[in-house]
Amino acid sequence: MFRKLSFVAVLALFSGLVAHAQQSYLFVGSYNRDKEKEGVYLFRFNETSGALQRVSATAGILNPSFLTISPDGKYIYTCSEAQTPNVGGVSSLAFDSTKETLTLLGRQDSGGDNPAYVGVDPLGKWLICANYSGGSLAIFPLRGDGHIEPASQVIPFKDSSLTARQRSSHIHAAVFSPDGKYAFFPDLGADKIRAYRLQPGNPQPLQPANPPFTATIPGSGPRHLTFHQTLPIAYCIEEMGGMVSVYRYHTGKLDRIQRIKAHLDAPADDYNSADIHLSPDGRFLYASTKEEANTIFIYAIDGKKGTLREVGRQSTLGKHPRNFAIDPTGKFLLVANQRSGNIIVFKRNQQNGLLTETGIEVTLPNPSSLQIRAYH
């Protein structure tokens, strides 16, 4: 037999449900030019409307230009693309979703100048870093409390390639394979995607894979890499060549099966391609190209082969779309236009992949990295 609940009890129950309701947050990295200035921003993100509400901003990190989130969502890792010799670093912040606060935990030297990308393994035990100007990569043990230990290994390179911009190695991304057993580092300066096997018990935990790299087209400048959620496929955007290469993936090895353009028709020596992401359902791929195009290119993915077919293009409504993100529901795509200082929210058609304007825009100085995560 059920008893009637008092108004107070009903109110308490409702309040408890609200307290445990899902809330999504947008974390933004930027170029603040001065670590005393705010550099990492926190916004509430409305999964229904796409609206953004600023919560806070955190200082203490110079040019936190790229962010990544720990697998459990408790920590934010960022790199300081200091644009000053011998000042490159990696930092961690703790995120409290109940209090909606970010707390700076600490910093380690990145082992090279201008780190441009950090990645964390699926177990949250290792952080890898791409030092762009330093032409090196590094790996750091992570403590359970979010602190970063000093680098276990820093690997420098002296390679070069075809163009004046490629006179030395420029590691531009650091990405773990989905199973966490391998790590990949696109090297824009050498036209290589470098591959390493993770050996956690080894004092030097990154050991060259077989083969140790995949050569890309000379002058292409590989920049960012992402893996498909269910297919044995990886996609790499090539900054200078303005192309997306599709690779079949197997135990540390990449075999190219397609190369498709991600640039406008006018010829250029450097097409300035930037970022690449998959829709949560794995049916569409998106690629951004910076100035002068300032465009998101949209591709449908063959569900069996993983190959691409361009289905649309969308202006980013700003300058220099360095980074973008798709929210976990797949309803929205958000673009960080660095040089115009705005973040634009687009509605995403989940059936055909196309984007439409929502009219939602926030402005802040030099946004360069976006990460979205839902919390309960």
C-alpha cells in the first residue's frame, strides 16, 4: 500500500532529480599572451538549444592553446604554446562538476618549444605531447589525482621535407589508438605520421612501431589524426596540401586507401587546413580550413569501407577556424574562430550531415581549442 508523500518530500525528490540531471560543459583553450590573464574558459552548454552560458575563466597558464579531457572527465590537460624559447609546458586542471570550478594543479616542461597538442590514453595513465617548433614528442605518467609527472621520454627529430616550411620536423598532434596500445604523431615538417607502441613497464615507454612511420605525400604537411569509432579506419588532415587522407588501420600500421580534397578550388601553396572530427554516430566526417577559406568541409562516410564523399560546405562565420567540436548528442557543431575572436554554434542535421546557422555566438580573445563533455 502506497503512502502519500508530503509536499516537502516531493520537493526534495524533485530537487534530487534536478541535481543529478545531465549537464554538458564546453571547455575553451585560447592564446592569452600572458599567463596572468584568463586563458581557459568554462561554459554551460544547453544540449537542447545549443545556447552557451559563461561560468568562469582561469588564469595561470600561458597560451593554453589545446585542451583534452581525462577519460573520467575529472581533469583537463593543456599545453602552453608559449611562442617563447624554452617555455613550453603541459599543465593539468581539476574540474568539479558540482561546484562548476576549474583548479590549476601543476605544470611540467614539455621537452620542446611550442607544444601544440596533448592526448591522453583510454585508461588515463599517460599523457603524450607534440612539440611543434621543438620537433619532438614527449610522454608523461599521470597520477590518479590528475597531476602530471615529469616526462619519461622526449624524442627529438631532425627530418625535413619538400618546402621552406618543412626544413625541420614539426610534430602537430599526439593521438592514441582506440585501444591505447599505440600512439601516433603527425609530423608536418617531415611529411610522416610517426607510430609508437606503448610499453608501460619500460623506462622508455614509447617504442617504435613496425613500421616506425607512414610517409605522406611530399609537401602535404600532416596535421591532425582521428580514428573511426567502429571501423578499422583513420583519417588525417593535411594542412599544406589541403587534403584528407583515409587509412586502413591494423596494429599500429596505416595503409592509405583514399585522398580527398578539403580546400576551395583556387590553387594555393599552403591551403591552411586545420582540424578534423567524426560525428558521434560515425556517419560523417568534418574538416576545417583556415584563411582564406574559413570553411567546414562535410563528408559522408561509407559504412563498410570508411571512404569519404563530400556532401557539403559551411562558412565558419569567422576567421581562422583553428579547432571545432561536435557535442555528444550530435545535434550541434561548435567552431572556434581564433582571429575573429568568436565561437559559433551550428545546428547539425544528423540525417544528411549538413550544418545550419543558429544565431548563437560568444566572443572571447583568440579561442583555439574546444572540448565538450556531459556530466551527471
